[in-house]
Amino acid sequence: MIWIDRLNSFSPYDYGALSLLVVGWFWIGWRIEHPPAHKPSVSLIMAEFRHDWMKQMVTRQPRMFDAQLIGSFRQGTTFLASAVMIAIGGGLALIGNLEPLESVASDLTLEHVPTFVWEIKILVVLLFLSNAFLKYLWAHRLFGYSSVMMAAVPNEPEEPLTYPRADQAADLCNTASRSFTRGMRATYFALAAVAWLAGAVPLIIATLLTIAMLYRREFASQSRTTLLKVPPDTAS
């Protein structure tokens, strides 16, 4: 009965907004990773470029550029994982002391909201941040695997294992990048979930804006147009 009474503290708009947040998160992720064949996402286009990168790496001597590039990927994942961990710590600390949040909210809404409601809203943000943190950690590990596989690629193009090893390195790098991208999406939706603190309508607006932003970047951005440009045939 206590839990039923607590759940009644949320309005139907709250449940609808939360459902939109979760469904939108799953939908945009599925759409980006499984786009129609005639309209690939930036993520899938970049996956093909990573395979081209590993093929070019075979004949590049020395491979310092490749090592620096994969190292920058690991630094980026480390930075974001650290930032998310700090945000998670801040959220847990806020749950332990909700008085500042309650005072600000009371000034804005002029109504009393049960402490349980604030805890649930913050927990939703923390769940998205936790998912992002785990994705960043796994991406960091996979980029490490990619660097080892890149080092295992033979220097001679004529060797039988050269290009199969290069394809393996590209596949590992693509898997790491996919995990990294999923972590970024979870971070975006965590920021959208913060809007729930202001109410259901702000959460709906923030969710729709987040979905629209991710869709535009993957399917209608200037960077995608650049990636799809076919270079002129310099041989002719």
C-alpha cells in the first residue's frame, strides 16, 4: 500500500513523459544502428572508413599516426567516463540531501512535492549516467584490444594474415566506437531526464529535442553530406 500511495504521487503525464524518454532512447539507438539501406547513418558510414583506415595502415611506415589516433580515442573515453563518474557521485550526494533542491523547486512551483518523487527523478538520471559509464569503460577496453590487434598486423602486404588481421582490428575498433556512441546517447538522455525535475512537460520537450538532435546529426547533418561525397577520379 505504501508503494501504491507513493506511485500515485506521479501524474499520468509523468508516466507518459517517462515512457517517451525510455522508448525514444531505444528507438533512436535502433534507428542509428539499423538504418535503411538507402539512408545509412553517420555511424555506419564511419564504420566503413575504419576498415579503409586499417587497410591503409598496412603500408604506412612508421605507424605512429595510427598509434596516436587510437590513443586519442582512449583518452576521450577516459575523460567522459571520469566526467560521468563525477556526475554520478554528485547525484548520489544530492539524494542524501534533497533540501536545497526542494527549496528551489518550491520557489518555482509553489507546491509541495514528496521527497520520494525527487528521489525517483534523480535515480532516473543516475540510471542513464550509469549506463553511459559502463559503455565508456567497455569502449576504453575495446580500443585497447584494437591497438593490440593493430600491432599484430604484419608489415608485409603479401603475407596471408596481413589483411585478415587488419579487418579484425577494424571490427574491434567499430565495436569500441559503437559502445562509445551508445555511451554518448545515454549521456544525452541523462541530460534530458534532468528536465523532469521541472515537470512532465519539460521532460517531453527535452526528450523530443534530444531525439531530433540525434536524428539530425546521424541522418541530415552537413558532416554526413561531406562523408558521402565521392572524391573526383584523379586518375583521369
